[in-house]
Amino acid sequence: MNEFLANKLIWIPFTASLIAQILKMFYYWRKNHKINLRHLTEAGGMPSSHSALVSSLATVIGIKEGLNSSLFAVTIIFAFIVMYDAAGVRQAAGKQAKVLNKIINELSHKYYFREEHLRELIGHTPVEVIAGCFLGILVSLILMKY
């Protein structure tokens, strides 16, 4: 268990993700002047913690194994898939949820609906993904020195 906990290649990416989640809470506090602790666990928003995690993972693997290694190739492709999904598929799902919630709200005035509202903030804008990516790289470069 000590070897697992001492493995930088595991805890550095999770640290980058945690920092992104904390920054997300402060970003929304600054924007809305309210503290919402849900931002520590929710998906979506600025910066992308998923992007921070996978870009950090690719960075630490690149530093440890080399940029020409097979493992780095796998992690960089994995990172691009996750970031594409966050900005593409999940953002589209969030937009669809917003439209469906609007339809449910309009119909609920005429008909009885027991449907819960769908979560609308589940994806990321490209800026949120890029910010998370740069955060993950930066955290990895700093923490791999120690």
C-alpha cells in the first residue's frame, strides 16, 4: 500500500483534478458572490477537472517514460478522447437537457408532470477544457520536480 501511495504518477493527476475542482468553486463564488460546495463534486464548469486529470496523467507519463514511449502515446490519445468528449458530447447533452427542461416547464403549467429536472451543466466549453488542460500540465511540471 505504501508503494501505491508513493506513486507520483497516480497522486499528481488526482491532485491536479482536485485543484481544478477547488478553483471551480472559487470561480463561481467570484462570478455569483455565493459559495456552493457542490462545485467540489459536480461535473462541468471552469476549469475542467477531467481535462486537468488526463492532461496531468499524460504529462507525468511523458516526463517519466519519454515522449517517444508507447505509454505516452496511449495516455495522450486517452487525454484527447476525454477532452473531446467533455467539450463535444457532454456539452451537447447539457444543451439538450436545457431544452427538455424548458419543455417540461412549459407543459407542466397545462399538465401534471412528476419529472425531475435534468442536470444542464454536465459538459464544458472549449475554454474550460483548455484551462483544465493547462492546469493539469502546470501542476504536473511543478510536482514532478519534488
